[in-house]
Amino acid sequence: MTRIITRVIDCWIIRRTPQGLRFLIMKRAPGRIYAGIYHCVHGKILPGETAWKAALREMFEETGQKPVRFWVADFTSSFYEAGEDRMNLVPVFAAEVETEKVQMGPEHESYSWLSLEDAMEKVSWENHQKALNAIARMMQDGFVSKKWLEIQLHES
């Protein structure tokens, strides 16, 4: 029987600019799984780790960034792995940062801060397009539910 599992996260980093919302889109490095594909922060949830803490850890590892605000996205991604016969449910997060400076890790070869429209053209997966749309909608003024989706960050 096909297993349903949650083992990875997606985290979309956003920045507010005078020109509007910008999304961090990164290109996977050669020799890596999904080489050449543009996407968000993505990574595994470690044993004993919560999904949202995995997103914060992966965000820092892949970009050197820490968010000033952080949300559960109003969207959950999913994909099927035939080799493992498992369905993956992927928690999606949005992380707002104040700086455009990114410290690239070895998993990526380049990055860009893009408008929603440009980001939609770059990403390959339909689930990434759905996540981008959901996050853009969440960040609009008047999206009342956003307050319930925000995860309060506290320095420990």
C-alpha cells in the first residue's frame, strides 16, 4: 500500500520593495538532484525536528538569511515518488526578510529576486506556481487569515 509521509519542506523567501513583493528563486547547482531547476528553499525534516524549524534551519543553511516574519502558507504541496511508492505532503512556509543579500550554499549556483510574474515563469513545478500565488495572495493588505498563519519567532 502506498505510504503518505511528510519528510521535506518548502520555504519561499520574500522581500518587500518599492516595486512590490519579490521572491527569492534559486537555481540548483550541477551535479545535484534537480540540477538546473529554479525553486525555493527545500529540504528534509530531521528526526525530532518540527517542519517549521526545519524550514528555518534550511533557510539559513541555503541562504544565510533569517526571517523577520514567518508564516505557514495557505497551501500544502504534494508529490509522488514511484521508486518508494510514497506520497509526500510538503508543508509550505513564507519567510519575510529585510535584505537582498544571500549567501549561497553549495546546493545552488545562482539566485534572483523576482516579481510574482517573473518567478512564475522561472519555476518548473505546478505546485511551486500554486505556492507562489498563495503566498502573494496572503501578503496582500486585507488578507485577514494571515494573522492565524503567522508563526511567532522568538530568539532563544
